[in-house]
Amino acid sequence: MAPLKHLEMENPIIDACFRDFCSSHGILTVEDFLIHDLYELAAFAERQVDADRLKEGITVMLSLVEVKCRPWLNGMELLEDLQRNKQTLSSGDNGTDSLLQGGLREGQVTELVGPSSSGKTQFCMQAAASVAEKQEGSVFYIDTGNSFSARRIAQFICGSSAAAVLRKRVLSRISCHTVYDIYTMFDTLQGLEVALRSQMNVNECRLRLLVVDSISSLITPILGGSGSQGRALMVALGYLLKKLAHEHNIAVLVTNYTVGAGENGKTKPALGETWKSIPHVRLMLSRDNRNNSCTISILKHTSMLSGQTVTRKDNQQCL
């Protein structure tokens, strides 16, 4: 959903004064408004000089959300949507695809967690190459750390007598977008959403995979301190990714790093408990340099038991 400013043209009550009031409570977008405590917001509005106008703005916002929200779907309708529209996309690695019973699921957010240099970026590029080549779909790749390499992706593309032509066609299906802060991230995703809604030609190369490498480098800088704005932005970003995945049948792949979990030396995914509920699937990637192998384990899955793993040797092009 758009920033509040985009609503002013059709709804004059959502003017600069109302937006300033909202921003003082960490509300910059419609998503922020949805996750905010509206009773608390109304109570603050009541204490302002222009209380009536602010409360009217809150009422208008609620009515807009109600109009825009889709109707509830029952279990059978959700199952039919899953079977009809949500396919699995190969990650480019047979072991991972077997572990996930086919690969990355459209309509879901899959998070790949791992320490530095464990192979997360390589996994993302391999998945992008696989989707662009085997599924003949387009890939929207968001790079937050200057780690994207077109040359590396080209190496994942199967060789053939027309290898140069194939690589050119596959690489043309992958668009890379450099993003360094969460506000640019929102602009980028909202622009993508507009483009997807206006894409009427079904014969065009459909977007199948959205990659964010890495999500944690965008979110971590805004989580400092005791304020709630950073957490609200994080949840709003997660909601937007899930919304894009579900409404446009896209597989979303994001990466996250690990942090220390205490004195026992174990690590855990970064971004805390609030983010934990965002991804549908969480995978942990670890590398054993002594044995030249890497392991992917399931931390969370909507339809599979956690704890299942697959281990691949580096000489098998594991990741």
C-alpha cells in the first residue's frame, strides 16, 4: 500500500497536518496505520487542538482500509488457490529442492539464514538463474550489499551449443536493483506493485521470483533504541512482501544473518521474535569447511516438520 501522502488527492482530510500527526507516532504508510494501536492513536488525537479533524481523518483511513481489503476466503478456496496458482520453483540445487518437496513455493516468503560467508548470496543467484532459465520467468533481484554478480549467475546457466545466446536471454530476465535503506526499499516495492497491477499482457515474461539479499542489512539500522517506529517499519515491510507474494503468485526469497544466542555459543536468526512470524519458511544454511560441505536445515515450514536437513559436498556444486 502507498504512503499516506498518495491518499490526499482523493481524500483532502489526509492533509499535511494529519500526516504530521501520524508520523509523530511512526505512521508513514497505510501498513503502519493497520498495525498501530488505533485506540491509543484516537486518545492522542483527542488531546490535540484540532481533535475533531484528526479523528475524522482516522475514520476516513479506516473506511479506506475496509473498502480496499479483500473478502475473507474459506479453507477450500485457499486450497484451490494454492493448487491452481501457487507452483514450486526449483532453487537450482537438487538436494534443496528434494528437502522442500519441489523448491521455493510461489505465494510464500522463504527466508535463508546463515552466518557470513556461508553461501547465502550464492544460493540466491543460483535460484535466480534457475527460475530465469528453467521456468522462463523473470526475477526481481534487490541487492543491498553490492554482492550481485551477473558473471556468477552466468556460470549457473547450463552450457549448450548456443550457450552465449542462452546466457543473454536468461540474464535479460533478471533485473537487479540496488537498495541501501528501508525507505528506498518501500519505494522500490511499491513501484513493483504498481507495475505488476498494470501488466496486462499475459504473454509477457511473468515475474516468478523476488529476491532480497539481504533483508537484515536494511532492517537492523532502524531497530536501535527504545522507539517503536523501527519495529513498525519492519513489520510493514514483511507485510508488503507477503502481500506481493500472495496476490501476484511470486516466490519471495530473503536472506538474514545470524547472531549469538548466549553463552553456549549457539547462534540464532537476527531481527528478533517479531520478524520470526513473517516468513512462511525459514532455512538455516551452514558450511563445514573441514569437510567441504554445506547443510540446509528447516527451522520453520507451513507444511513440513522442522529439523529436516540436507547436506551437499562442495564438489557437487552444493551452493
